[in-house]
Amino acid sequence: MTTIGVEEEYLLVDPVTGLPVPQADKVRAAAGLGRLVADQEVQPELLQAQVEVATQVCGTLEEVGGHLLRLRHAVGAAAEAYGCRISACGTPPLRHGRPVAVTDQARYRAMVVQAPQLVAEQLVNGMHVHVAVPGREAGVRVLNRIRAWLPTLTAMSANSPLWDGHDTGFASWRTMIFGRWPVSGLPPHFADAADYDRRVQHLLECGLISDTGQLYWQARLSARYPTIEVRCFDVQLRADDAVMLAGIVRALVETLLAEAAADAPEPRPAPELLQAAMWHAARHGLSDTLIDPDGRVRRAGDVLYELLRYVAPALEASGDTRQVTALVHRLLQHGTGADRQRAALARGGLRAVTGLIGAESTSDLAV
């Protein structure tokens, strides 16, 4: 069975005002002192109002869910000890008028020099899914084939509609914010692994990125692990929605690996169509149409059902069919995190939104 791992980023917020608070160093240290957290599972992020967690390498979705719940509860308890709480949302509903302090590491200080305003507005939280691949050549072939599915995956994960106290009109405003960096958005098509490495090296030599961590493509080859890393997701309100996305990504990667092994033709969607499809997905989430991998305009629910049919053999092989299918059905019935944040805003204003996010961020698994 193909192994997977998940990384999540959380905001630290004041439990009363919902405003970000710069307590990351203290919260990370406190979480690391507990017996629930292993070395390197809680990591620094760019801004001091953010923390990142990384699961161990997992073989099953049950393991993924168990690790995410354990880490969310451990970091949540550490946050409470310093008068704040974790907030699993892609963007903060509210922000201070002044920038949040940057974590005191050399690469983060260099990013402030490179793009001060972008850093000041980088209060965004994502989720990354790593799926093992048998080698870099296989990874590039999967990367080329997964590009057409990235808008659909982005729409499913949309959980960042609010910014500075108002509705942006986008389901995933985080996607739009992240797209402003020099190397971001949809990855290009690569001829092979040597082509991938050559083009990344050229970016480094030109000084356009300072390290491979600044390859902010929505999917990339991991520089540290033998994995493909899918990075298009907003962090999820609930841990079980993160489990659902991890299961879908693993099944999708396994399906694409099989197609590559069979030498099936690689799709080559028009770059302008793919970029516009991603914008459309970030704008609407699942509340409107999506552009499917064949470039057709379809109802969002129909595209999700097509995705489930496409990866069904891989889901069945890993024993994930029941869990993933049930969670996708729940997503279609109850909406994305963006839909739920908007419903809370209409029901009770920003206080209701921060209450929803706080409650859901450490809630137990439902499936």
C-alpha cells in the first residue's frame, strides 16, 4: 500500500477577539514538551501567529486521522496555556492593522527583504499531502497528469472566504494570495525529471527563488522525501475532511501511476484554460460549476462523482472506499469550509464564524 503523510498549518488566535496572536514559539515549545508530540512533528512557519504540524509516514487513513487529531489536540492544549487557540482556516476572518512578527530564521528574514508586503499578508494556512512515488521520473509523470485535477481538488478544500472582516467573494482567498509569489500556481508540464531539475536550478541561479522551499507550485516533487506533494488545499476545518482529501490524493496518484506505467498519453490542457479553471475553482468552490479535466463546464457535484469513479479501483484496493465516499457525500450535502463559514457569518456575524472555527478545529472524527 502506498504511504502518505499530511502537513497542516494553523493560525493562533485570541479566543475572544479572533485576532491573530504572535505566540508560535511558545506554543511550539509547549507542545513539544508533551508526551503526545514527537520530534519534528510541530514546526515553525513564516509568521509568529502560525504553526505547522506534520504527521508521521502513514499506511492507512486511520493512521492519518489519528495523527491529525493527536496533533491538533496537543497544539490546541499548548495554545490554551498561552491564552490563545488554534484556528484551522485558510485565512483569518480578522487581522490586526499592523503586521505579525516574522519567525526569526534566516530564510524568513530574507523573504521579508524580497517581498515585504507579501510577507505581511501571508497569514494563510494550507494543507499538503505527500504520496510516495517509486522514483523521480515516475513523480514527474504523475505531476504532469495531476495538473488537470488541481482545480477540482482546490474547490473541494475551499476554506478561506473571509479577509479583514468581510467576505472576499472567493471561496479560497488563500489561493489568490499565494498566487502572487514568483513561482506559484499550477506547475508547468515537464519533459522528464532532468527537465524538472534543470528548470528549478535555473530559477535558483537567477535568484528568483532562494531555495526549493520557494517552489510554491500547487503540486511539486518533494525536495526532502521520495514523494509527490500536492499543496493546493486550504487547511480544513475538520480533521476528517483532511483525511478525505488525503485518501483522494493517494488514490489519484496511484491511478495516475498506473496510467503512466501503461504509457497512456499525457493530457496537455491549454495553459490559459487551466489557469482560468483554477481561478474559477478558487472563486466558487463547489457552489457553482467546475472545469473538468477534459476542459468541459460541468456541475461541481458531477465532477466530484466523476473523480470518485475515476479513482474507485485505487480506493477499493486500499480499503478506503466507504470512508472516502461517505465524506465526499457529506461535503456535497453540507458544503465546504467556505460555505460553512459564510453560513455562520449570516447567522451570527464574525463572532459566530470564530466560534465555528474554534469548535471544529479540534472536533473528533465523524467517520
